Amino acid sequence: MTTIDEFNKIIEIMYDEGYVLVHLSDIAKIVKTADGASQMTFQPIYLPKGKTPFVLSVDDVSYYEYMLNTGFATKLVIGEDGKITCEKAIYEGAANNLKRDENGAPIVQSVEYGAFDVVPLLDAFVEAHPDFSYHGAKGTIALTGYNGVLGYRTSDIAYGAGDPNWPGAYEYLNVNLEADKAEAKRVADAMKAEGWKFASHTWGHMDMSTVVTSSGNELNGKIQGDRFKRDTEWWMREVSPIIGPTDIIIFAFGADIGTWRTYNYFGENEAFMYLKSLGFDYYCNVDSSKHHWVQLSATEGGDGYLRMARRNLDGQLMFKTMVYEKFYTEDQKKQKNILSDLFDPKVVFDRTRPLPVPGVVYPEGADLYSIFN
Ligand SMILES: [Zn+2]
């Protein structure tokens, strides 16, 4: 994650350096060929010289249960001015011990509204800098389903009838389930009108690489067990009706269903063919080891796909970058996933973050605060 302050700085730097928001569908889309077939085809993007198109995506805009009372926003709502804003509710009790009503729902103590997350922050930035957006493009929001969407507890499995096949939590009975679905749809529609798109992030934040098989040490996408299809069906049933049809899947954990080779390189990749049959044409993983990575297949699965690696501009990678820049040699730096080719994390990193950022290796005994010098 990034803090609000970090996000604003990153966007400002990217704008100053000539980056422009586009959608995946601006890069390539499925078009009819002369012989009447259709295939995924790169599209021209018309930008002034010196501009660089980029795709912004944000995962898990669900305001998960675990995030309540920890300083995060709790919901996206339509403000009085018709614009999308954030609701930040404070609940009774501590984050790990919320007080609950007779149905098990957390009890709201107070509510405030404001730009506490990416959507209203970016909307405001593009309003002030319209040339930051190509044809009105904003970001793509990748949603799971197990805690509902956009802060609305819309899942029947977690908040309604339940499902014996869901190994996660049955959260509580949401007595406003149907009203919340309708309200979430209203918000999603308003976001789409503002240039946002939606993607699947799997229903249960599932690591899809673990439910397909490998040949040697390369994933070949043969579906293993029934979790893969069940999760996908749940997403189609619970999330798709709210956000509308989408052709984008942004894998949870960045965990792809194949290697860097095209999906059907080892014969038919079952997982890909299944997702493709449901209308998924754009596939995104995570890879920060290169400036960018895009793969287009014009015909696989019928009319092909576009695949793009994403770079995670989060606290971990910023901290890791500073650690490597401070303590590691040029040679070591070359092999690591760092983001110094994009911006200087020393300028962006929120100094109120506690150090070290978890999950990053650094030299034993190092003076961590020296990374800022
Ligand atoms: Zn995620």
C-alpha cells in the first residue's frame, strides 16, 4: 500500500515526467480482420512526443473486515456533489475486538467523508490536470468478492446464505444485503461514468498458480481440483452483476496461470481457456524486475489476449529500493526488483512509516534511517 501523501507525490512526479493514464483497451483490443475473423490487435495511442502511456490499477478496493478501525476508509460513496468520495466510519471497540450488534455486524460510532483513498484523489488530480488522462481514462479497480465490494458487504456467501465450500469466514448476517448490492452498483456505475474500469481479482483472493499444474518447473495451466472453477463461478455470481461485464483479470498476489511463455505454449492452458471462455481478454500479473512487460497473442483461445505485468509502487518496494541503493553494489542492484528507474523513493516515502517495512531483507546492524541521506 501507499499512504495518501505517497500516492499524491507519485502521481505528481509521473505527471511532471509526462506519463499519461490509458486503459488496457487503448493498448490493444479484439478487432475484426479482413477475413472476418477477430483477433487481439495493438492499437495506436496518439499522444504528444515525450509522453508515456501507463495503466494504473488498484487491487482489493474492498475495505476488508481486517481494515476496520485501522485508519483506512471504509466505503466508496457518491457525495452530495455527485462525485465519488470515501466514507470513513469509526466503529465501537478496538480494531481486533469490535463491538457487534445482535446480527454480528460492527456498530458505527461516527462517520466522516473525504478523499481518503485512490479514487477521489485521482479524480481530483485529473480534474485539475485533464491532460494526465487519455480519452478520459482513470484506473482499473480489481475486486475480490469475499468481503463484498467497495466497502459494501454484498457477498451472500459471507453475509447471507453462506456456503459450506468456503473455507474462509462467514462474517455475519447483513440484514441490508440486497440494498447494499443496489448501492454498490450505483457507485460502480458512477465510477464507470468517470472513466474507471473494473477487473476480477478472483473471488477469494486465490493464488491461481497453486490450482494449476506444472510441466517441469513451468506452469502449464492444467486445472487441479475444483477450487479454481468454484472461485471463478462465485466471482461471476457475486461480483460481476454489481460491476457489470469485465474482460480483465488481475491475478491476486500477481500469481499468473502460466510462465512468461504464451499461455498455450505447452498445449492448451486449461485455466486460460476457461477464463477466456468467460470473456477475459486481459491478464495482469506483477513483475517489477523490468521497466515494463507486455505480451500479445492474436489468436490463442480464439481471438487472443493481452497480458501485462504490473509494478507494485508500495511501501515495501520503496523501502527495498532505498536499502539496495544505500547498501548494495551496482551489480547486486541490477538483479533486484527495485523501482529507481521510475522515481526516487527518498522523495516519496512517508517518513511517518515505522522502519523496517516488514518483508524486506537488509544488512544486519545497518543504520536504517541513513537510507534517507
Ligand atoms: Zn490483492
